[in-house]
Amino acid sequence: MDGAAESKASRKQIAIRLLYTFLYLIIFELLKVVVQVTVLFQFIYLLVTREYSEPLKNFSNKVATYAYKLIRYMTLNDNERPFPLRDFPKEMESASNEVRFE
């Protein structure tokens, strides 16, 4: 029974986590705008050149990984604070080599 009592977080710890979560919610909202701009630019580039931008594709893959890490932290599924308090996360999955339009 004592182990369960010791593992409970204090109200102060919960409040600090809540403040970090608010910070990450703001970052997440900005990240959504970055994703929208990236998607629009990638499709405009694709329409003009009929090829996608490889650097932009790699960037958006990293952004997707970062968004995933943010969501996991904000939903209490991960305890490691994401960037900017830690290093930017590495890609979880590599981008697909071929883009198909079916």
C-alpha cells in the first residue's frame, strides 16, 4: 500500500505538467499551420515540376514525428518532454521512396 501512495504525483507536479502541456498545445497549433503550408507548397511544387521536393518531404516526415511525440506527451502516454526541452526527435519511419497517385 505504501508503494502506491509514493507513486502518486503531488498537485504541484501535476500543475507543472499541465503548464508544460499548455506550452506544447501552443506549439502543436503552430505546427499544424506549418504542416498546412508544407502540404500546399509540396502540391504546388508537384503540379509545376511534376516531381515532389525531396528536402520538403524529409522535413515533413520529421515534423510528423515531432507531432506524434507532442501528442504522446500531452495525452500522458509519454513522460519525456519533447523539443524544445529535448533534442528534436529522430524520424521513426523513413519516408516512402515512391509516391503513387492511385
